[in-house]
Amino acid sequence: MPKYKLVEMTDLRNTGKRRVYPKMVVNRTLSQSEFIDKMKMYSRALPSSMIEAAVADVRDMLVRLLSMGYNVTFDELGTFSLSLDFEDDKPREIQDDSDKMIYRKVGVKSVNFKPSPELVKDAKLATDCDLERDMSGVKVIRKEIYTREQRIARALKVIDENGFIGLTDYAYINNLSRTAASLELREICAAAADSPIRSTGQHSHKVWVRRKE
């Protein structure tokens, strides 16, 4: 039976507002092989090897088409597209009218997925009737015990010792959730060209290092 909990957001901007949102309680994440096994049970006419080959082919074709500049839509599933970002340390703001932003390094930041209205509707119908609350009250995300300036200083100490800091470590040393830590690091890096921290790498290999002067 699907369950949810109510979670209080960390007030990173010190607005004084205590925002609460419902969050799904995830049993666990199924692996591809587990998904294929469940597909086999759902549609016994198809052998596991055929389902596995189809999943692999769809994945490879998606990569190929996305890399060619296409967006891909599955009618009752949703649309896949690429998002890009700068991969250099140059300013993100246009400096003056003559600034053409030449010699910029740009790369793929992520693969976006926008679910179709049919998928959202079907998931809602299949879930809402059995959805129940996992616990009473509101789960409070760990409170801030350091200011942003202190958190940056603590991160820089780790960077100076190890050469970089990862998202999990930034969250751990600063008593933040991974979501709050990710948001804060994004804001720190985008704040100004003189920000002391910048990101490098992509996805699971993304880390943060000291910005060179």
C-alpha cells in the first residue's frame, strides 16, 4: 500500500516561514533486472531476454536521437529531452553590449523527462485510492546549525584537504539534507563570478572545488 509523510522544509533563506510538503515513502528502488522480472510476470508471453533486449535498444536509440538534437515523445509515457549548461568558469552574465560570449564550453547537464498527462492521470488513479499517511505529525528536516558563510568555510576546509567535496559530504558536514545541500551549492556557484566554490563533472561524478582566482 502506498504511503506518504509530511515534511517541513529547511528555511535556507531565513524567511521565517515553515513550509510543509507531502513526500512519497519509497519502499526501495527496483533494479532493471527486477523490473524485467515483474514485466515477465505481467506479460507471460514475452521471455525475459526479449524484454531485456527491448529495454536496451530503447535506451540506445534514445541516446542516439537525443545526441542528434531530437526530443523523443512516447504518447502515453512522456517526453525525453536534453538540458545543457556551461562547463567553464567564465561569467554567466553578459558583461556589455559587445560581449558575444565566444569560446564558451557547453555540455550536457542532464536528461529531462516530462511525463505525459495520461501517465500522471493513470498513476493518480492507481495510487490515490490506497494512499495513506505513514506517520502522524510533520517530519522536520534537520535544522540549520551553521550560517551559509560557515557552511562555505567548512566546505572549503574539506576542499583544501582533499581537493574537492561531494554532495553527500557537503550535506553531512553542514547538517543538511541532500536536497537542501544541492540547492545551496547551485546558488553558491551561480551567485557571482567571485564565488569561492565552483562545480566540475557531471551527474554522479559531479564535485565542487575551490575557484581559481
